[in-house]
Amino acid sequence: MSRLRCWLGLSLALSLSGCTCIFDPNRVMIAACSPLPDPAPLVAIVGDRTSVTWEWSAGTDAGPFKDWQLCWGNAVGATDTCEVFEPGKCGGDGGRCAFTLDGADAGLEFNKRVYARVVSRDLCSKQSNPATASATPINGTFLDTQGITLEAGSGCDAGLRPDGTGTMVFDEMGGLLCVSTATMGDDAWGDHTIDLEVKVQGDTLGGVVLRAPSGATSPRLGALVTASPGGNSSVIFTQRPSNKTDTPAATNRTPVAQNTWQAMRVSSRGEAVSMAVGPVGGPLAEVIRWKNPKPESLGTGHVGLVVAAFGLFGSQGHLEARNLRVRTSAEIPEGGPTSDAWSFSGPMAQHALRLVGSAALVACPSTYAAEAGCSDCLPDAGSQCLEVNGGSNFATVDVPIGVDYAKPWTMRFKFAPHATDLTVSDPSLLRTPQPAPMHTDLETFTGAALIDVAGNNWTSAPRMFKSATDTLGAPMTRGQWTRFELTFNAGAGTYSVKRNGAQVRSGAYPAELAAHLGALMLGGGGNVHGYFTDVEISQP
């Protein structure tokens, strides 16, 4: 009898506390429900018309857990429409739950932000801390132009049209430089991941615009690809400060095929951006990792499509885009290679190398000597040479993805001017696709000289940043090898140069020159004719 009174007393106590465990002995043991894990993060995925898919962490179903409650509305404090999901009934995989909110009854509109919160609840009517997220439905299926705002540059006709199958087409006609954007969402898009498939042809640059507030001169970021064989890069990340022009901030030479669908993924979080490309349906490879060199964050803004076309006598840009999806989470990879080298020989002769124009890999001239006093200027045993001849002929090598531009990093190479060519004028040895410190709009995508020589036929000393006072020793001699070593430290605002092992210059890194030099161009300025070999980029 005493056992019965004890059991009835315990049952009454549990009932008064909100836990009814009288018919289930297993539940008696959890009368004191422990704290529940948070279902964070809550992620929104948009792009499929006006729908929003919410994803959150499922955690485990053990112990006191009962269900999840997802609520949404048109303001942070008005998430008053709710749905309850019991274990095994919330879809998703990989430890995630998923719920798609769509249809006419959902009340969602293009570019109008919707807010949501999710909690996990237990058998004692307690709940976890909420996980929250917000997003704007955007038109990423491209069956029409609803919810898309077109901004065509001055004198441009973007020719924006859906083709009826889910592909958005730009047939842009314009003058010297046309840049057009088709924006979606609202000004509150910050950390996010964009997935898109694009097809470009000709000299078109096209892709996505992100963190782009409204306004013709507002700041924005762009992630572009081009199939042009004559450009210094095929993947370009751009930045437009307020009231200025779009300029390359980071580049990569990974080839992009003409008129072929290419998958892109652009992740933006805090002050960092990562860009990956690859074949549709195949693996994506990260090709650009960029961090804002200024201490402030990148801000917020719209997302959308962007196309640019260049031409002296009118230009046409053609971009096709499909399957745009945006999610409110982003991962920026860490680590990666911090060194690479090119001897231009063997099976890896052209890895991470882009040959433009008539630039070619050839046998090194056997009669060329080293400059006086340089014991290691001759090409290494087994090395071949890169020959460049003329300003439109050059090669581009990628800076390894793991290099931290805020810390010192070094580039080394050997160069020999052609022994007999007397047509050389204003040659550039080393360039960056980044604009020059005092660039004009016409120079935006042509890059800047890091090492060049003023005048004809190598009669002047090589110099840094086209500065007449930043010379690098005596003039070079035709038919002789010189070895250069450049160390950049944009974080400390300094640079230094060694020639044949001896330091010949150090000074202030130009404040206007981007820290992320991206790919580096061998040749490509003025009328240059010479040979490169034993190129190396490294960071301790």
C-alpha cells in the first residue's frame, strides 16, 4: 500500500509540473527536463519563384525532445504563423530539417523580406533558444522578369529577355564600355552564397553582382567570367567603391570555354569572398579568395546578374544565365597552397599558366650569359623558357590560393632581353591585372606595371611602379640573364626588390594598388621581347 501511495503522489506532482508521465514509466525519469540544444543555424534558400526554403539543424531525437516549431512573418517581432515538425517529419538530410514555404496562401512577394525563427521543444513544454534568419524571395527561375530591376550603363542597351525555358539572356549593345546589372532582393543581403550557371561568348564578362545597394554610383562587388582568349584573366572579382568605377580586385586564369555552361558559386561572409567555378554537374574548384583590405565590413545590398562589354566602335556582350539560388549562409575556405613554381618544362609545364597571343614555351637560348657577378642567373638544369614578343603577347601565372596578402610573400624570376631585337620600346617585364594607382576608366581592366623599362632597347634602368626614382640598378644587357626577387607586404605597407641576390630597392607599397595582386603577368606592356624562366611564388 505504501508503494501505491508513493506512485500516486509522484504522478500528481508530475501532472502539476506540466509533465504527464503516469502511463509511461520511461517518461517518469525525465520530469526534470534538461536544456535542449539550439537548432541553429536557421538558413533561408531563395530563387525558386516566390518560395523560401528554411533549413535548420535536426540534432538528435533522444531524451526529452518532442518537436520543432518554425514561425515566420513580415517583421522580426511578427513571426506569428507557425508550423510544427515532429521527429522524422521535417524532410532534409545530413542532420538537417527542411521546409519550403510557397504557394498563393504563403503571402510571399518578390523582394519583400520575410523573417523566421525556429525552436526545439521538449516534453515539459520547454523550448530552446531560437535560431533566426530572414530573406527576400527572388526570381531565379528566369521564366519572366518579375522582381528584376535592370540598370543599364550610359549608352547601353542590355537586351535583357527570358527565353521561355528558364534562361535569362543579355544581348548587350553599347559603346566603348557597357556594364549592365539586373538586381533582385533588397538592400539587406549580407552574408550569403550564390549559385548560378552562366554561358558567355566573345569578349563578354558576365556573372553575378552582390552586396550592391541601389544607386548608379553606390559600392558593389562582382564575380565575373570571360571566354575571351586575349584577356589577362578568365575569372575576375571586381569592386566598385562609392562614386568610382568597377575595377578588378582579384583574378584567376582558369580557362572558361566559349558558349559552354559554367557553374559558379560565390560565398560572401564578413569581409571575405570566395569564388569557385567548374563544369555544370561536376566538382567546383575555388579559384579566388579575397578579403577586404580595409577594416570595415563589405556592407549589404542586392544580388543579381551583371554583364560587361568592351569595344572601340560599339560592342556586343552576350550572357546567358539560369538556376540562380541564394542561401543565407556562407563558408570561406581556409588554407591551401602557399607556393608554386614554373620551370616551363615537363608534364606540368603549363599548370596554372595562361598563354596569350604568340607567347610560347621554347628552348632557352644556349648562348645567353649571366649578368656579371651573378652565379645563379642562368636557367636551372632542365628548364625551358617562356618567350614573349610584343605588348599583346604575355603569360599569366596564378598566385597560389593560400597566400595571405596581409603577410609578406615573394615572387622570383629570371629574365633575359632578346639579344638582337632593336624594336623594343617601353617594355614591361611584370604586371598585375589590378588597375594602376592613378588609373582612368579606360585603364580599368588593363592592369598596372610592377617592373618596366622606359624608352627604347633596354637603355634605361628597370624601375618599380613606373616611378622614375624607384630604379632597380643599372640597365639590363641584351642577351644576358638577370634574376629578380620581389617581396610584397601590403599589410605593413612595404615592398623590396633584390636583383641578382642584392637588394636594390625598398619602399612604400602604393596605397592605391590592391593588396590582392591575383594573377601576375609576364610581359604584356609596351613592345617587349625576351625570355622568362624559373618563376616562383612563395610565402613562408
